Amino acid sequence: MTATTADTTASARRAMIDSQLRVSGVNHERVLAAMNAVAREQFVPPAARGHAYIDRAIPLGAGQALPAPLFHGMLLSEALPQPGERVLVVTSGSGYLAALVETMGALVDRLDVAEGAPSTALKAQYDAVLVDGAIEELPEWLGKALVEGGRIATGLVLRGVTRLASGRKLGGSVQLLPLAEVGIPVLGLFARAKSWSF
């Protein structure tokens, strides 16, 4: 990467923070510092690097997409991974969210759902689970991966609309609370089973 290219992408990151995140209420300094430190353009196909910082999802191929920066800023602000916490990042091919969480000091495991659901229960227990996309239904195996009191932040599809959602594991179960409406790519693995209705 040339000095000019590095300057351009650094300027694009600052513009993302000032014109997309701050104006939308993402103001937590640890979140903004992480998003300023991680080069988003390194997590998209080469042909998309010139618009890595636009305020929309970027196709990654094979039906997967990297969500827009605002979703990542909102997700991290809601979950606030702490240094030393064990965090599971559920992704669909991009390591961007995992890199952000690591930059915030957490210990990260990645689960790439582009490869399908795990065939057995996850062995580790996590303080937090972050899902890099929208789900229609939270699978039981993912809730079991949380410690009691652990938190989850994800996108959630409700009546065809995607929203940021969060929850905690209390009494062994996880309930998601829908929050702000925001555009989020849907992770097909977490689609609700189709049923007939009359």
C-alpha cells in the first residue's frame, strides 16, 4: 500500500466515524477507536476496497455480505466487549467484526456460519456472543454458548424488518430485545423454519 493510498483510507475511516457513526449516536470512545484502528478495506474483495467505508453492506460473494459500518458501531456499543472477556463472533466469511473485538481487548473465537452450523455443542462458554448479521431465530446451541449473565448482540428480523437486538442469558434462557431499526444482511443459517399459515 502506497503512502497516498494509506492516507486516503485513513481519511475515509475518519469520515466514516464523523459522518456515519457520531451523527447516528455511536459515540463510545473505545468503539470509535477500534473502528478507526482496523482497516475495513482489508476485509472486502479487492474490487470493493475503494468503497469499503460507504454506509451500506458490501457483497463478499457466495450470497454473503459485510454489514454497513453503522451496524458494527451500534452492535459494539450495545455489547461493549471488555478487555479479557471471552467473546464468540459469529460471522459469514469476514473477519472484520472479530478484528474490531480483538482491538477492544477481548479474547475472540470465530464461528464462520458460511460453513454451516456446528455439528456438536460449542465446548467453550462465552461472556458475550456477537452475530455479524441478522437472524430470524436464535438457535438453542448459540444460547448455550453463553455463561449465565452473558450477553448477546445481533441483528434480528421481525416481520421483514431488520433491527439491532440484544439480550442476556438469565435462568438458563436468552430473550432478545429489539432495539433500533437498521439495514442488516440476513444470515441464511438462522432463518426461521417455514410453516403454512391460513
